[in-house]
Amino acid sequence: MNGRTFAFGKNWQAFIKHYLNQARIHEAKKSLTEFYGSDNFLKGKTFVDVGCGSGLFSLAAYQLGASKIMSFDVDVDAVRCCEYLRKKEGDPDNWHVSQGSILDKEFVSRFGKYDFVYSWGVLHHTGDMWKAIENTADIVANGGLLYLAIYNKVDYWGIDRDGRFGSSSFWLREKKIYSRLPLFLQNCIDYGAMVAMIFLYLVTLNNPIKKICGHQENRGMSWRIDIKDWLGGYPYEYASVDEIFHFIKKRGFVLENLKSSNGLRNNEYLFRKT
């Protein structure tokens, strides 16, 4: 991938430092259990966090009783976030953190197979989304689960319920430009976007404070951090539900759950390997 990429790990470090708390950890665990449909689905199961980012969902898996957790990310700052959370839990022997790329087949093959493979909002940022999805699917054990979240493909110009406007191709160009800007200009764009969103909340008769504070109910995330991630998340790819479904189906999976988006958000998929 030519050009500069977004500093995902630095953004996650800001999340860990300024926003992570017990309420957000609870929301992260809740998002996993609700999408699967059971509170005990990870008890005694192995879990791999592909592109662990902040490490929040590796932590959630640990606290939900996974017997073995493997977390990895290509970004060294993201790895440090995850290592920090692991240390906060007492350096458990069944939780391992590594640096590496999902695009590196040799690296990934060392892990073996896992009962639950998790990659939320990651693979479309690798620069080779389809290879990343294929490599991720390859580490799912027979009968195991694959939880993916991939940006939806939007060909038309519109606005979604989060106030995001435009098409997927428009945002590809925006993110590419943003990631090449100095940090000062990136921050100016961030604050401009935040002001615009607050104005949108007001004109649509939504309470801005309630909207911003309530954002943590979205998987424990932060409004501020998610805005920067959205504006700068490059590399950036996307796919329709049909494209993902047919690609994964060919690799021996059946769809167990789906949360689809009509806009620019992620589509969430839960597949089981037959």
C-alpha cells in the first residue's frame, strides 16, 4: 500500500489512557455475549483476537472464561496496549500477546486452530482485505466460530444514522488524504467534525451530551476516539453482505448471525465452520 497509513495504535493508546473504565469493559463483554446469544459461550474455549487494537476484547474474552487467548496486531503501539491490559490482569499464562500481520501466512500458521476467532473492524484496514479474511478463516477450528466486522459497501451518496455522509469511494479518498497530513491538521479536522456532529444532533433534536456519553454503549467505545478512527482509518476497503457471505461460504462456513448496516458502518457476521 503506497503512502502513509493511519496510526491506529496511537489512537488506541489514547483510548486506554483517557477512556477505558469498568463500564466500557462491561459493554465490550455484553456485545460479545449478545451477538452470540449466551453468557457462557467462551467458557473453556480458545480465542484469538486478530488485530487486537486496544486489547479490550482480548480482556473481555479472558474475563468471560476463555481457556486460551492469543492476541496480535501489526501495530507495535496496539500490542503495547494489549500487553498493558494483560499485566493489569496479573500476566495470566493462558493469554499471549504477539506482534505480527494477518497477511503473513507463515506467522498465522503457527497459531494452530481456535474455537472462536474474532476480528472486528480490522481486516479492511490491512491493505489486502480478501487475503486477510482468508487467512483469518483458516485458523478457525472445525465447529468453531468466526466473528467478523467489515465496512459496508455504499455506492450511492447519502447520509446514515450516525451522520456519516457520502459513498465508500469518497471516504477512501478522504482517509488517504487525512493520513498524509501532519498531526496538527488532522486534529483540526477532528474538531471540525465533532462540531459538525454536535450541530447535527441539535438540529435533529437529540441531546449532544446524551449522544456523546451514550456512545460507550457501542461495544465500550469512545465517541472521540471513534471519530478519529473513522476520519483517518487508512488503508480502507469495504464489501457488501453478499460479497462477504459468498466468499466465506466457499471456505466451508455457515452463517449463524448477521447485523447489517444500510450505511457506512460495519456489517457484523458470525459464521460457524462446518
